[in-house]
Amino acid sequence: MDYAGFWRRLGAYLVDLVCLLPLIGINYYLGSHFRLFYLYWFLPELIIGVWFSVYLVYKYGGTPGKLLLKTRIAMVDGSPVTAKAAIVRHSVLFIFSTLSSIAMVYACLQLSDAEYLSLTYMQQAEKLEELAPSWYGINIILMNIWVWGEFFTMLFNKKRRAAHDFLAGTVVINTALNNTAVSN
């Protein structure tokens, strides 16, 4: 198998980020104009995250970024990724993201609309962090360690596997040379 390198995987991540920019923009705008946005956005955010990072990976072998950059996620033996592996790949980030979202919902419920809307966007963010549960800061630190650890792990193994690949028993391979079709 021809394993996808660090730069191609990073490029796929950046393409995925561009694909998600409209949602990021909506989140920014509505989050700054409606105090309860975090409450209403909680479930759709989880569903979109699972669809993007689990369903697309299982069904098509990757996210749009991976597919556009001619890579796909496979099991270590080269077979198509399983549903269980797709879930495991996303599980750690899902837990951290869900905890962060719960903390923001809790924090926004501590404010009145008048108080929230009297603040600038940056002041809103600072106030929400201030009102979040005490474990929120630890969660953010652990999530950052996980994300940076993912990139760090990829740099130091021959197959360029990230930590979530080791957990799920997956690899990311180049498809341009392999001409392998994904079928689930």
C-alpha cells in the first residue's frame, strides 16, 4: 500500500475546513446575535459532526478533503473501513467536542439576552468561558493535546498513522496510484 504522507493528510484537513466554512460562518453570526444559539445548535452540531466524520468515512472511505486529494481511509489490511472503525476514529474528538458544547450551553443559560447582546463577540466568548463549568478549561487543554498529538504521531511512524488510526486499526492510503475502488 502507498500510505498518504503528512502533507497530503494536512492538506485534506485544510480542504475539509474550507468545506465547513459556511457552517463556521453561520455559527459565528448566529452565536453572536442569539444567546440561546448554543442550545439550539447542540444536536445539529453533533449530527453534522457524526455525518461528516463517521458516515462519510464509512460510506465513501473519507471526508471530502481526503477524497479530493486522492486518498482514502482503509483498514490496515487495505480493506474498506468498517462502521466500527469509523466510529472509533472519531470517538475521542466527539467526546471532547460534546463536552465543550455542553459547557457552552450551560454558560449561555447563565446570562440574560440583554446582558449577552450588550457584549462584543470577544466579550461574549470571554463571558461564556468565565461562566462555563470548572472542568471546561481542562477539557479544552486535553482536546488541544489530542489534536496536536494527532499531527505529532503522524510525523513519527512509517505509515503516517495518527493516534485515531492506531485506535481504529486504520491507515490512510493514496488512491491515485492504487486505483482502488471503495465499496460498502
